[in-house]
Amino acid sequence: MDRLANLFFVCILAGFALIHMPVISFLAGMTSFFHVVGALAILVFSFVLLYLGIKALFTKL
């Protein structure tokens, strides 16, 4: 479970990296695509981490 949470956290960081990626000449036309993919990665994996945390909280009670 701990490894899975760490993997999801790293995926969130990868999403932030996609959003803040510098514009390179041959990828300049795809910056909006990278922003959308990065934002989706951040949202999806954040919700998954929240779900895992809530699930772990209620199974411990």
C-alpha cells in the first residue's frame, strides 16, 4: 500500500512537471496538450490518493 501511494505521489509530481515544462521549439505547438494532460494527471491521482487515505482511515476504525 505504501509503494502504491508513493507511485501516485510521483505521478502527481510528473503532472506538475508537464504543466511547468519549458517550451521547446519542436514541441511548441503541443504545449496546451501537455497542460491538459498534466492537469488531468494531477486531478486523477490526487483523487485516488484521497480515496486510498479515506479507505485506510475507515478500515482502521
